Amino acid sequence: MPARATDAHRAAVLGKPIAHSLSPVLHRAAYAELGLDDWSYDRFEVDEAGLAGFFEGLGPEWAGLSLTMPLKRAVMPLLDEVSETAASVDAVNTVVFTEDGRKVGDNTDIPGMVAALREHGIEEVESAAVLGAGATASSALAALARICPGEVVVYVRSAARAAEMREWGERLDMDVRTADWADAAEALHAPLVIATTPAGAADALATAVPERPTTLFDVLYDPWPTELAARWSMFGGAVVGGLDLLVHQAVLQVERMTGRTPAPLEAMRRAGERALAAR
């Protein structure tokens, strides 16, 4: 439920670094399309140490916050309620302030991933591979828990990360196996490959793309296309990009913060595409 309709018209994205964030572009495009002329959406550079103080300074005009790294777990002790989805991966990327002043945390990355895949015709896969083992990888596992009944192989660089991913698999009641990053080329033969690595980390795998690739979900959006995504497309494989994820999770944020549904997906996507093209 959104905050007070008469006085809560502010929202923002927090994180560090934050200057690169496309969230203001997407949310402002939604407000314009929905005729919410008295709503604003900003960005603030905030780290873990400054998060509690930022919350303390918020007035009743605030409707919600989007959170990016490194705040997705740090925010949880500051909240009154956390959704099952967010709790499943210990990560909150959305905070909504309710009419009675409560702070409710949610995670729109997970359903955003599922929606982005669905938009590209992926309703269910028999098995999948995940490249990387950071916070986004745990969200990818949670998304796969909804659409993949079979084995998920996660390719990691360290034994500690491998143990963490297997633990996430147990928490999510999934069949998760880990493999060494040195063997990551094997991942490219899976029915669905989700790349969650930082920019450049998977570039070397581009030369290993099979002749008939299936579907790649690369969560990066800048720079785009990545070398892996470009090669995948060149060989005729289906590619879901980071902008797809960003837009779909932002759609859910707009709906939760404003109470207006449906949020204008296509207007938000066009705004994101224009912003990226201008960079």
C-alpha cells in the first residue's frame, strides 16, 4: 500500500556509487506517463554507515526508496517488515512507506527476472547455469527456483563462494551444484545461462559460445552489448539484457510506491534506451 496520497510524493534511489543509475530516468518516465506531476524521484549517494541517518531525516512526503549496492542487506535491520521474497535472499531493493508510517522492504529483482524471461518466451527451463556468485547470483537462484525444476550449476572462483551458493540452494530448496570458473565454458551449453558477473569478467567466454546457443540472460546494461551477448546474438541465440531486468523490476517498484497499476512498461523502456544511447 503506498504512503499518503496527499503528501507523499517523493522517492529516490540510494547506493554508492550511484551516479550511473538509470532508476531516475525510468521512474520519472513512469510518473510522466501516469500524470503524476507532483511526484519526484532523485538519487542519493549513501553507504552503509550513512543509511540509518538518511532514514531518520525522511519526512511524511516520502513514498519509497530503491536500493542498490551496498545497501540491499544493510537496510534490513531498519525495516518494520520484510516480504518473503526479500527474506528468501536476505536482500531488499525496494522500501515502501505505508500510511501508518511503517517501512516495508521487498525485492523486485526476483520477480523482475522472471518477468523479463517470460517476456522473451521463457516460462520454464529444465536446467540452467549461473555465472558468478555475488548478490545478483542469489537473486538469480531465487528466480530460477520459480521456473527451473532441474539442476542449476553455478560457476564460481572460490571455495567460499561455492559453499555460499550451495547454501542458497538449500535455503531455496533447489538442486544447486557448483563448478570452478575455469570450466565456465561448459555453462554456455545449458538451456538457460544467467551471467551475473561484473563488466568484463565474462568477456573471455565469448569465444566459447556454441554454434547453436540457447538463451543468455546477461544482467549488465552498461556497457551493452557485452562481448558475450554480442557473440551470442551473432550465433542466433536469444538474449535477455540487463535493461530488460532493470525495467521490469522498476515497473514493480513504481506500482508498489504509487499504488497505480499497471506501470507504463514501454514508456519506461524507451526512456532507458534513450538514456543509454546518449552515454
